[in-house]
Amino acid sequence: METQNLLNIQPYQRLAAYYDQLMDYIDYDIWVADIEELTKSFKSDSKWLDISCGTGSMALRLARLGRNMTAVDLSPHMIDIAAAKAKSDGVQINFQVGDMLTFNNNEHYDVIINLHDGLNYLLTTTDIQVFLANTFALLKPGGVLLFDVVTPLLCQTHFRGYREIFNDDQGGYERYTNYDPITQLAESIFTLQTNQDDTSEVETHIQKAYELSDVEGFCRDSKFKSWQILDDESMEAGDAESERYLVRLIK
Ligand SMILES: C[S@@+](CC[C@H](N)C(=O)[O-])C[C@H]1O[C@@H](n2cnc3c(N)ncnc32)[C@H](O)[C@@H]1O
């Protein structure tokens, strides 16, 4: 893209429109099957909260299976797209804009999910502790929190100097992601063309990768009574070879 002006905008502002395209390689149905397996003690009409729902791909599937879904995201643009998808599918979901660190609607849930890298947007141990305390407070006794965590191994393997270009009649985007193994931070810069030829909008997304020992520490320091840290591919105990952990905590 040959442009002169770069305008910084919030994460998932313009990219929201491209998010489903960006996640095209993900099989959400496999994730739903894994989630069902990890929550099979709950009835189909149990009360669920997706606390970083994005464009609602997971929440929609769970609502179609009968779950009573509330779905929250920090980005109003992601919520707008999710709500439009639910409306066109005739699926009932309570969507709200909210921050996973502070969201509180005076309701209590059987299951809370935070999937596909949502937790990696929390960059400090303090924020993760706040997230765990907030979700603990939002769960009913015996309720389950499920989240996934991208590891340094995944970022090293796939995101050192990663480039992607997507073109469409809206202008598309260019993505450049780099991972710094010292800070364990992955920075993704999305450059999106506007309809003014000389201006592009830029979204910078920063995510932190976490090791098994980090995740074990977060669980140990929380109020949850038990937890499992699984490899998301094998669904066996996660280890140093895992690219992504799927974590289940029980209140
Ligand atoms: C990689 S997307 C995952 C979306 C969705 N869970 C999925 O499975 O497709 C990460 C989402 O986390 C949201 N997010 C980031 N920080 C957040 C926060 N503090 N509170 C709520 N949502 C947040 C972003 O807006 C984005 O929609």
C-alpha cells in the first residue's frame, strides 16, 4: 500500500469487519466439541458467559445448542457484527460491550469462556489476577471457567516476522506480526486502507505469551478450588511442547 498518512485506531475497530476472514482457518466446531466435553455436568440450558466473544462465532454455536448465552467484548465493533450474525440466524444472545477485568451485571453463571487468545491480551500478572477474581465472582458455586493461552512456543514457531496480505473491494489489510522471546510479547500491526487514497488506518495489537509455569502460578494464586491445564490438541495434560493450553478452573 502506497500511502502518506497513517491514522492510529483502536484494536478491532476496522479489523472487526475482517475478523471472520482472519479466523477462517479455525474450526470452531472442534472447539465446541472440546468445550462440551469439559462441561458435560451442566444441563443444555445452563447459563453461560462468553467474556471476550469477538464476532460471536463461539457464542452463536453454543446458543444454538441451547445454552442461555450472554456475550461480552471490549470492542463495540465486534459486538455489532456478532449481534448482526445472531439476528440473521434468529439466535437469542444477550450481547453487551464490556471489559473482562470489570464486567459485572449482577448475574451469576454456570460457565464462563474466554477463547482464542482473549487472555493473551492481558499483559501483566496483575491483570490476570484481576480477571480470575472477576470471573470467580461472576460464577455460581461449582461453576467452570474455561480459557485458552497461547504459549511462547506457538509465537516462536509461527509469529516471528509473519506477514499476511488480504485484498478486497474495501481495501483489505496488511498484517505484520513479530514476537520478542525476551519480553514474550507479540505485536501485530494491521494496516487498513481507507477510501481516501493517501490515508491508512493502523491497529496495533499486543499480546503476551505465557509458559506453563506462568499459568500454573495464576491458577495456584486464584481462589478456584481445582484446575486442569490441557494441551488443546491432545486434550492431555499440557507440557513444554504445547502451543496452546486449554485451562479449566472449577469454583
Ligand atoms: C482473538 S479475539 C477472540 C474472539 C472470540 N473469543 C473468538 O473465539 O473468535 C480476542 C477478543 O478479545 C477482545 N478483548 C481484548 N481485551 C478485552 C478485554 N479487556 N475485555 C473484553 N474483551 C477483550 C477483543 O476485542 C477481541 O474481540
